[in-house]
Amino acid sequence: MGIDLAHVSPWVAAPAVFLVWVLVFFTVKKATFAIARKFASSTQTKIDDILFAALDIPLQLMICATGVLVVQNFIPRGDVDISRYLLGGFKAVSIVAAALFFDRFMRGLVMLYAGRIDILRTSSGVVQGFVRVVIMGLGLLILLDSLGVSITPIIASLGIGSLAVALALQPTLENFFSGIQLVADKPIQVGQFIRLESGEEGTVTRIGWRSTWICQPNNNTVVMPNKLLVNTRVLNYFYPDLETGVAVPVGVHYGADLDKVERVTLEVARQAQKESAGGVPLFEPSMRYNALGDSSINFNVSLRARDWAAVHELRHDFIKALVKRYAAEGIVIPYPTRTFIQEK
């Protein structure tokens, strides 16, 4: 026994159809999302998880909005055209759903990449707030335009206001865009040891929107505006790789056997490269005589440390071993001397 909708009041049929529509499509959505989320959890990328999470509430709004469009077919035409208002409501809900989707999706992307991009790691909240303001602002303007409200004066006001704000915040904006340039070009990154043209050196601990923080070896922090950092020369000890050369100057007595000095020095250097915690075991050290000093024949020993932090450790171990070996071999490291000739 069926129900003849022709004899049912439209004010009863319309809510019934809307309810059935919403229940059916909510059930379909729930089943579809369960399968999709199961598939997304098995993939390596997290973007699909963010996508489904962002679609959840907007799809619910769209199901209700399309249900309203179906309902308008059951409402009789009268003096007041209700369908026009229902269509306007559908447009408004669709715009709100789209704004919510982009807002949730972009904020999810920011959270996903916050741990991978230095500037987002320390400023993810600011970025999320900025993204939300932009998306919601655009959504509001589109919504007002769809409702017949002229947005030209609003856009003009925003343009003039933005120009005034940009002029007032010019130094801040310069640092902001310099920070973006640092993130995009990556001349430095958090955790790297650098030396500035002005002489300061230390480990980069933070790259922010306005400034970059550099922790010096004495545990002081240099706060460098991004604008100045972009326009200065920077020596990065982490490029092209972590290993770094170590030059140790040494001097021996003029009476020393230079061939023996070279052989003994290289033996100690190879031992230091292998046994010191800061050395690179497979690196072959070298030495070159370079000067006849006032009281010694001078040369440099070239070693290689595993990174900048290991330079002092490797140099320390090498010098200790070299002095001990020279003493055993009878090789003299002379003190500086001066000869004074008294004229008669």
C-alpha cells in the first residue's frame, strides 16, 4: 500500500522528503568516508588524510543545502516566491562550505609541514591565523556579492587601508619577505654553524618572520634582522657537507731531520684521524713546509674533522700525541729566541 504524495500537504511532504534525503546521503557519506579513510591510512602521504578531514563538515552542509533545493519542488508557488530565497540560501551555504573546506585544508597543510620548514616550526600559529583571515575574508566578499551587496566600496577601502598599513610597516615587511627568501633559498638552516661577515659565529637556533637567532659558543644569542642577514656574507660550515678541514701550524728546530719530521708527523696525524672521536678515519692527512721562521722551520698539518663541533677535539688529541711522539723521537719544538749583538 503506497502513499499518494498528491493528497499529502506540501508542508508535510517537504520536511519528510528533506529528512529522508539527509538521512540517506549522510549514511552514504559515512560509509564512503570509512572506506576512503581506511585506504588513506595505508598510504605514505598525509595529504589525503587532511583532505578527507577537511571535507567532512563541508559535505554535511552541502547535503543539507541540496536537500533544500529538492524540497522547493514540493512547496507551492504563492504570492511570495519562496524558491528564490531557498536558492539564495543554497548559494550562501555552498560558499560557506567551500570557505570551510579551504580553511581546514590549508591549516592542515601548515600543521603537516610545520615540522619540516624552520620558519613554520616556530610560527605555525601565526601562519594558520593569516591563512584563516585571508580565506574567510575572501569567502565573506563572495558571499556578500552573491547576496547582491556591492563589494566595490569594500575592496576600495581595503586597498587604501592596505597601502597605509604597508607604508607604516615597511621595515617589518622587509624582514618578513627576507625571512621567506631565507626559507626558499636555504642559505642557512636551523642547527647549522655559521660565521657572519661582521665576525659573529654560532649555531642557528631559530629562523623567524622578523629575525634569525644565532647561539654563540659562549652561550650568548645574536638576534639578526632577516633583512641584514640576507644582505651580508655568511660562511656556512655545513656546506657542501658536514666534514671540515683542520689546519694545525707546527714549527721544529733548524737542526731537525726534515724527512724524519715529515714521516713522524704524518704517522701521528693518521693515528689521530683514526683514534680521535672528532676525526674522519679514512681521510689521508698531509703536511707542507711553508716558512723559515725566526727560530723554527714552520709547516701546517692538514686534518679533517667530522663536523665543526669536532674541530677542537681533533686538534686537541693531535697536539697531545704529537708533542709526546716528538719527545720520544728527539724532535725539538724550539722556543722563540733572540740574539743580541753588543757593539764594542
